[in-house]
Amino acid sequence: MRFEDRVAIVTGGSRGIGKQICLKLASEGAKIAIFDIEETLLKEVAEQIRHMGSEVLLLRVDISDFEKVDRAVKEVIDRFGRIDILVNNAGVNEDKLLLRMREKDWDKVLQVNLKGTFNCLRAVIRTMVKQRRGKIINISSVVGLRGNAGQANYAASKAGIIGLTKSAAKEVGRYGVIVNAIAPGFIDTPMTEKLQEKEREMFTPQIPLGRMGKSEEVASLVAYLASDEANYITGEVIKIDGGMAI
Ligand SMILES: NC(=O)c1ccc[n+]([C@@H]2O[C@H](COP(=O)([O-])OP(=O)(O)OC[C@H]3O[C@@H](n4cnc5c(N)ncnc54)[C@H](O)[C@@H]3O)[C@@H](O)[C@H]2O)c1
């Protein structure tokens, strides 16, 4: 039980990668607080976590709202007394070629993905510094490293997360707070279900391992980074993409 008595906040835990992160951390003893805008699916995840014998706190919060995130983090501290792990997982996409991209497509993706990550990190950092301990794991994307036609807004938000991760790691390392990013490739989730069969067929041959990744595989990497086994890794961006971005 790597996370016995540890408290984790996971954003976007109602489905996809975030759900598997919640289940993985809970299965190894963590108490989980989930920040999400979804409700029905979230209750199902909470049920599964309770079934494992772990505690869970559901907070309906839009991570792009600075004040609401701050209040939600205070609720987590009131309930559990500390925060050991923050996983900034919630994210959205509004894919369009630049010629068609509207201001609102840009703003929405940057507000949720980049500002939302900042809001959560900003809200927990003081507590983690005081504790002289904390792990922050930001979910970026290989698209943030390589760019992608039709995803300029998403790629910019994910590249921004990498800059935020490295800067935060430099600022808070001396206080025992560790900050890393994960860059998934093509993972089978509700986000990628939106893609047409044709697009999926186009991507798969570009992956040396010949298949999409699973949310559980990303969750295992998150758990490793959140655990004491990874206490000497900070400011890194770890790809999990079946070799797609070699
Ligand atoms: N699926 C992939 O191939 C892939 C690849 C690289 C990176 N990622 C990243 O991994 C993360 C999870 O992706 P996924 O595929 O599981 O996505 P998903 O769409 O299946 O789940 C996203 C979750 O975030 C929540 N969410 C959305 N907006 C929110 C907001 N404003 N406030 C709070 N919660 C909000 C949703 O309700 C949902 O629970 C995202 O950051 C995504 O960009 C995914």
C-alpha cells in the first residue's frame, strides 16, 4: 500500500484517464478528492472507491475558476487535514485548423487546460511547502512536445503545462515538493472516442507498439511518480505513447 494515509486531489476523475488514476491511487490506500464538472459518472467512481474501503470527497468545481478551486482545496484540507498528491488531469479539446479557429475555441482550451492547472497548483502549493512534502503530476501530451495540425490551441496549452511544470519544480524543490509532467500519446478514452474511425486508422501505424494506450497504463505511471520510489525525479516530462514520438 504505497499511499496509506496519503491524500490525493485528482481533477477530471469522472471518466477516462482521471477515473483510472483515482481507482489506482485508492487501491493503494489514498484518500481521494475529485474535482470535476460531471456529476452522474462521478458518483459511480465514488461508489467504486468506497467499495475498495477508501475515503472519497467529490467536489463539483470547474478548474478554470480560480476562486472556486481555492475554496475546494480548503474543503479538502478541512476534511482530510493535508494534501500529499495533486494530479492535474482534467482537460478539453476543441480541434480545428487555425484558419477556422474561433477566439472562443482558443480561450476555452487555454482556460481549462493551462489556467486550470495553474489554479490547482497555486491552491495547493502553500500547504505542500508547509508540509515539506508534496507531489504534483501534470498531464500534458506528446502534442505539447511536437505540435499537431488542427490542435494549435490544445498543443499550446499542453506546451504551457510543460513550462509551468519545470518552473514550479525549480521553485519548490528545496521545500520537498516534486513536480513532474506526463505526456501521453494516443490513449483510448471518451476524448479520443470522438475521433472518426478513419483518423484512428491513420494514427495507429505511427505507433511502434501498434496500438492505442490504456488509461490504466497512464494511471500506473502517475502512481509511480506519486510514490516514494520516484522521490529523486523532478521537472521531468515523461512520455507514455508506445513510441509514437520517438
Ligand atoms: N486520451 C488521450 O489520447 C490523451 C492524450 C494526451 C493527453 N491527454 C490528456 O489526459 C487528460 C485526460 O484525458 P481523457 O482522454 O481521459 O479525457 P476525457 O474527456 O475522457 O476526461 C476529461 C475529464 O475532465 C473533466 N473536465 C473537463 N473540463 C473540466 C473543467 N473545466 N473542470 C473540471 N473538470 C473538467 C471531464 O468532466 C472529464 O471527467 C486530459 O488532460 C487530456 O488532455 C489525453
